[in-house]
Amino acid sequence: MKCRINNKYGQIAIDTDVIAKYAGSVAVECFGVVGMGAVSMKDGLVKLLKKDSLTRGITVNVENNKIQIDFHIIVIYGISISTVADNLIETVKYKVEQFTGTEVSKINVYVESVRVID
């Protein structure tokens, strides 16, 4: 699936993987986010994804040329989850809209785990 932007010169098509990679790099820079998480179907454990696997913790859909993003994150223990999620949503929405030139209509945040950071 691609995000399509029409302008006077033609059409720009942005693959959802590109959007997911950019959104993931923005998300891991947000305060309180340890990284992206993936739940193992085999044993039900949450695994912290490495930086090169960020897109596995993110789902991007484009409907009516509006972007919807789902994040599966791991947060730092002891920090307000709602504050972390609100910050992530605001930051990602702004930066992805600037990056793509397309509206972000919805961002869902799923907190998969918390981690104690020394």
C-alpha cells in the first residue's frame, strides 16, 4: 500500500514501509519510550526490537489518503504511560505530516511492556 500525493507535476507515491521506518525513528527518540516491542506468538513474551527491526512494531495503513499508525512500544518503568503516549502521538503526528505532506488521521499506541532502566 502506498500514500499518494498529487501535485501539478505528477504523482508522488510513498511506500508505507518508508513511513513506518521514519515514524519508528521518531518514536524511539521520544522521552519514556525504550523501543518497539513485538509479542512472540510462540511463548507470549514481549521482545524489544533492535533499531533495524523497528518497522515490525509499527503498522501503517493509508485510507482515503490519510495515514493511520499503530505503535507497539515498551516504556520506561515509573513514568506516566499516558504522558509518554500523548508525547509520542503529538511528536509523530507533527513530524510524519511534515515528512509526507499527508494528514495523519489516527495513531494508536499499544504498550506491550515496561522496562526498568538503570
